[in-house]
Amino acid sequence: MTARNVGHNGRLAAGGSASFGFLGSWTGSNTPPAVSCTAS
């Protein structure tokens, strides 16, 4: 999964903030996927 900025929401006011969330679940016998996070 990749999360990126899009043109229509590309600016925050001075002192503003943004957040990102992810909800997921897993069931079954397969190995759960690895999760990582990097800033760019």
C-alpha cells in the first residue's frame, strides 16, 4: 500500500496538521504481510 498527497489537498495552513490511518484485518493460514513505514 502507498499513501501519497494529491493535487487537490496539497497544502496545509501554517501550523496545520494532517494524519493518516489504516485499518486492516487478516484471517486464514497464510503468513500475515509485513508492514513498514517510510517518510519521503
